[in-house]
Amino acid sequence: MSEVSRALTFGQMAEEYDRWRPGYPDAAVDWLAPPAPGRVADVGAGTGRLTSLLLSRGLTVEAVEPDPRMRA
């Protein structure tokens, strides 16, 4: 299986992925995110869980997701 086809397999079950995937602990997001205002990239953003958390902290987010079925 190529890297691209592996990346696209999550889109086959995007709703289930979003429903059952655990969220990110606040402490992890606090550690990862720069102070606002700031700009970050979310590469492989999936359904946008991390993107939403970063936006809620006042950051500008450039989110990239290769599989259109996963894009929020």
C-alpha cells in the first residue's frame, strides 16, 4: 500500500473516525500551541478537531487534508 493510499483509507469511515477518535487533552494543546496571536499549520487535519481547538485559542490556522472525505 502506498503512503497516499494509506492516507486516504481514513476517509472511507470519516464519520466513525470523527465520532470515536479521542479528543486532544487541553494540556497537550496548551503545550503545542504558541501564544495568540500566532499562525500554525495543521497538516493532515482530518475532520478538524485540532484545527477547532487551535482556532478557539485565537490562532490563525492553515489546515491541509489530502482526503476530501475527511475535510470538515
